[in-house]
Amino acid sequence: MSTNPAPHNPPGGQASSFAAMKEQAAREKPTGSDEKRELAGDDSYVDSSAGAKETRANALDNPLTGISLDRLEAMGRAFAREKGLGEFELEFAKGAQAAQDATVTDLPLLDEEDREVIRREVTHKWSHPKTLYFVVVACSMAAATQGMDESVTNGANLFWAPQFGLITAKGTPGASKNQWLLGLTAGAPYLCCAVLGCWLTSPVNKVMGRRYAMALAAAISFIGCIWSACVNSWQHLLGARFFLGIGVGLGSATVPVFAAETAPPLIRGALVMQWQVWTAFGIMLGTVSGLAFYHVPDPASGNITGLNWRIMLGSAIFPSIFVMAFAPFLPESPRWLIGRGRYVDAFNSLCRLRHTRLQAARDLFFIHVLLEEEAAVATGRSPLVELFAVARNRRAALASGIVMFMQQFCGINVIAYYSSTIFREAGFSEISALGATLGFGALNWVSAAPALFTIDSYGRRVLLLWGFPLMAIFLLLTGVAFLIPKESTAHIAVVALGIYLHCIAYSPTEGPVPFTYSSEAFPFYVRDVGMSFATATTWCFNFIVALTFPRLLDAFTPTGAFLWYSGWCWIGAVLVLFFVPETRNLTLEELDQVFSVPTMRHAKYQLSGTLYAFRKYILRQHLPPRQPLYLWEDKMAVRY
């Protein structure tokens, strides 16, 4: 590497504090809409405040824009000295300049090796240290733990329910009550997630950090699975599964955030979506468990009754063992460390997650500056109050709540939890129903693979706007298939086809998007409680789905039940169109500007966009390009 320039004092005198330099830079640079027009161009900029008073709370753009390179260099050096990183002063001087625009390489402090590093971030976006992928693997195993926790009951329900007296067949005494009890027991973890597990996320993460919170969730899952395998009544199983929900809720609210806070922006969506991909893998393992242990006999001694379903429920411990073993060796989230004032540890963590110290210094400096901007916006109230009192946070909560709610009401989890029952209703034998369920689980996992390449290329909204209509059509097909006479081979074939096609439509769209979206939508100072709210939403409605489907299946018939969820998919498409902004390719902090747009302005823009697309692509009219709604739209949007 070439000789680096010697340090020098900031413009205007001797070296001063980072805070003083930042304040001076803020006074010198352009501000407000004029700066934004300069950046975006007068012809393309649309003021996101829509006539409302523009404040820092609703217009948090890159605060380094407009600051001179000399002052950025001085700010970087001062930052390094103040945070105990003086030996890396030059790296932070370079990093501060690079943080203004991560794609610019012709900066005076950078040598050719530095420029090549920055270029490779764009041209080789999957080239990262092994440690980053080690974090991804650990997070993936945490997701697999949840997936198995969810799906091992699918096969076990066929055995434990009749063993404990919950006979749900039509015409049997107490069938209606038993259907509710079966749904309550199956949905107990999700009830616990909604009322307890998710809300423990903020205090546990505050005390333990991301990686140890993830390990604690795995430990609770381990204990819950062992407990579930040792019960002697449905009430006992209900208690064990409720306890299991503490781990499921804590893990689901922690792990996607951990992945988001360690991932580079260009591949953040792809890495965070591994949560859903490997949850699907865990679901598949749960269905494998149901089929593999179906024929396990009880011991001849007679000491154990129902050994097969007990092994099914207990088999979910294996991914959690991996997570507990490897969590202590992972780097902690740099953002979490910065939030605790541990800058040296945060820099060391970033050095493990990035190829060079330049990249680590740039990211640390930029995160610090943006978190300071967020802190300036915060009012000092509790994070829960901030979540709903600040308009930007409310919009993130609304969008996250919609995608989380629709993950349950798109119908996927009624199939994941009750597919064996559904296939038996369609005329499959018990063992064939488990085999068909295994096919569903495998397809759910494999079909998620395309999202690895599309979630950051096409965006979250595009995937959802394609996925919901397709799921609606395939659920309609499944419901209508139940009207075909059972004597016809087409009855079984079309039911299975509809369920499998629905799975293929779900897995690369509404499958990975909700947790990816929710983990990135909230600013840092309310991220824990925001993610708690989002996951509590999905688990609350997950519980409702699990609780009500046995009765829904009986009262509505299979046809009515599937048409019910088909209708919800159409509603989901409309909600996404009007109320869910795109988040693709932005840093976690740049998203503040996206969520600064008032909800009604966003909805009107999307409605006009729908009409614009109809006129341009259906009526083939020649129309001028639309003005972007966001300052960052060139980075994230798929334009018309």
C-alpha cells in the first residue's frame, strides 16, 4: 500500500472535539429542501413533507452530505482519538470521507488498494469474511430451531390428542370442545410469544446483547422440547408449549435484528431473509421427524405410552444445541455495542465482519453519526411511547404490522400446522398424509431460494405484490378442489396441487419479507421494542390461526376455509400497495427518510402509480417518467 498522507489539523485552527467539528459542519453545509433539490435535481425531487413543517424527525437524510472532505477528514481523526482508537486515526480519516458516499473512490486520502476495496463492494457484493457467514449460519440454525418447534406437532397431533382424550372427529361426544382444546394446545407457543416472549426482547437484549439473547432463546427451546416429550396429559403439554413460546418469541425478535445489524446494506435483505429460509428448513425437518418416527413402537415394558410422538416433539432440540454452542464465539452487533458506548469493541467486531480496517472505520463512523441524529430526534420518552408517538415510527409499525399480520392470514400456517389433517380430509391415508406433508415442507424450503437473489434486486414490495395474488388464486383452486367427488382421483390430485402451488408462491415472497422488513424498518433507539411489536403481531395472529382452524374446518368445510384465506390474500395485496414503502438497498438509517413520507401521501402516490402503469403498459400511452417520491429512490426503487 502506498505511503499515507500525514495527519493535519482541521480547517480553521487546532484540533478540536468531534462534536464541535460536527456542529460547525452542520452550520456550514446547505440545509433543508434546497440541499435535497441540489442532490436530486429540481425536476425529480418531491418534498416528502408535503407542505408540513420539515423537522429532523421527518427528514433524516445522510448528515454528512455537503461537508467538505477536509472537514470530514478532521472529524474522522477527532472521532478516533475521542473513542480510544487513536492508533487507527488515518483509517478513520479515510473512513469519514468514504462515509459521505460509499461508492465514490476518487478521494484524496485513498490509495489504489483502498479504491479497489470500495469497488469490490459493488462488483463482488457476496465477497465477505468468513466470520460474517458464520453469523449467518448461527442465525440460520436459530431459525431452524423455531421451524422445528412449529412443525413437529403436525405429525404428533395425530397421536397425542387421542391418547389424552381429545377426539375431534365429527359426531363424537365433545368434538367441538376438543377441537378448541387441540387448537389451544397447538397454538400455545404463539399465545406466549404475543403476550410475553416478544416483549422480553428489549430488556433481555439490553442486558445480554444480541448473541447471548439468541443463545438464551435456544436454551429455552431446548428445555421446552424436553418438557413436551415428557408430559402425561394435554394440560401438561399445554404448559410445556406455552413455556416454549418464551424462547420462540425472544428468538424471532432478536435473530433477524442481529443479522440486519451485522450485514452490509447491499446484501442485508438476502442475509436477513435466511431467517425465513431456515425456518422453512426447520419446518421440513419437523415433517421429516413426523414421518421418520411414525412407526416407533412403545417399549414392551409398558412404561412409556406414545413413544413415537414424544420423540417427534423432543427431536427439535438438535438445532438449539448448535446455537448454544456457537453463540459465544460470534462477534456482537456493532450497533448494540455503540449503543452501550463500547466503541473499541464495536470497531473490533466490525473488523471481523469486514475485509479491511478502512471498511470497519467507515461503517463505525457512519453508524455513530446517524445514531447521533436519531438520538437528537428522540424525546426521552420510553421506547414504547416513542414507537407510537413519533409519526416516522408509527408508519414503520403500520407497515411491519401489515406484513406480519398477512404472513398468518395468507393461509400458510394452517397448512404448516394442520396439513396432515387437511390431507386426511382430502382422502389420504394417515401415512400418506404425513408423506404429503413432508413434500409440502421440502417444497416450502426449496422454493424460498429465489428470494436470495430477488429480495435485494427487485425489492420487498414487488415480491409481495406478486405473491399475494398468486396465493389467492391457488387457495381458491384448493378450496374448489374439495368440491370434486372424493371417488375421483382428481380430488386428491388437485387438492395437493393447489397446496403445493400456494407454497411455491409463498416461499419466495411473503415468506422471507416480513422478518426482513421488520428488522430494518425501525430506527435504532426503538428497534428492540419495534421488533417486539412486529413479532408480537405475527405471533398473536399465528395463535388465532392455530386456535380457530380446527373449528373453521368443521364449520366452514374445507372449501369455505380455503376461500376465507384466499380473500385475505387479496386484501393483503391492497394493503401492501398503499401502506408498505420499499426499503431495498438503503442503510438502516437512511430508511428514516422513506418513513418520513405521510401515509396518505404515500397511498395517493401508489394509487396514481397504478393508474400510470395501466395507461403506459396496458393502453400503451407515451407518458413522461414519474417523479420519485423519495430522495433515495434511485437506490431502492424499481421504476416504471
